[in-house]
Amino acid sequence: MAAHPPAGRPGAARARLAVGLLSGLVLLGCAREPARTGAPGEEARRALAESRAAGPIRTMVRGNPFGMDEARRDALVTAAMAEGVPGLAVRFTTSADQAATPEPHLVVVLNPAGAQPAAAACRAPDQLGTLPADDTLSVLAAFCQGEEMIDAVREEARVAGPTDRAFERLLWRTSAALFPDDYWDNYGFGFLPRGIDLGIGGSFGM
């Protein structure tokens, strides 16, 4: 009589299924997290929150992919980066005279060339290569304390030109990724991954 393999235990199968579903939920919750190039954590947010009360934050903008007037470019970038910071009223300025203090400072690189290390934005921003506009525009933003990088992010999107609202939205997203909202850490329950919101009705927030 032929031998039959033993049947799998139903409890073990259910456990594997539950683990798989939970892993899927966690991956979905993290799918929109930006690709971070600096140290993990929210040091940039804390440093920004501590220094913003003194006045505008010194900012350097590198790259001019659309060949804009530099004053217009700087005004657009600093305004959009300020608007993108969630939950904080912040001002960024490229004018050394208007900046409250030299440090910390923000560096925004438009369309950096190649895979240049993010830390170079703090150590030698003038030496960073940049590219003209293409179908996709990338942004490297670093928050620095002197030549030391506190944190940095890279974001990219399809942008048709300087008047394309996608350009402004890209800068908003970059700023929100570099200075993430700390509401969840300060006021949330603190036991669910960022991006998962069970809410009153048990909905999955994205």
C-alpha cells in the first residue's frame, strides 16, 4: 500500500497566512516612505524646530536645470521648501544677510549629476555637478551643521518646466521627507508603523 505524506497541520497553515498578511500590510504602509540617503531618524526635524524661532534658515541652491533667472529660482525653491515642512512655520533664505544664524543650513541641489554622495552637499556644495532638465527632475536636499550632514533625501518626478506645478509639488515632497511630521511620535499611540492608521472604523490609511 502506497505511503501518503502526512497532512499539514491547519494551525500552522493559518499562522503562516497571518504572518504573510501582516507582512503585506507593513510593506504597503512603508511603500510611500522616501528613499533616505542620510542617517535614519528625525534629527533634521529636531534641528529645524530648534533653530527656526531665531529667524530664516540659511539656504544654498545648486543647479539650474531650466535656465531660470537665479533670483526667481531661489525664491521658488525656498518658498516651496518652507511650505512643504509639515506642522512648522519655517522660512528659508538664500540671502546671507537675512539668515538668522549661519548654522544649521539647508542645501538643495536640482538635478545632481550621477550618484554623488549626499554628504558632499554639506562638505563641498560648490563642487557638485548638475545636469540640464530632462524628462525626470531629481532633487537632493541636505540639512547640514557646518560640513556635517544631519540628514538628506533624494526625490524625483516628471517635470515639464519651471511653471509646471509638478516642480513645486516635488519640492514640497522633498521637504516633507527631509523634515518629517513628528505628530505621530509626539501624540500618536506609537506602536504601529508610520503610514498605518486603524482609525475608528478600522480603515487602512495611506
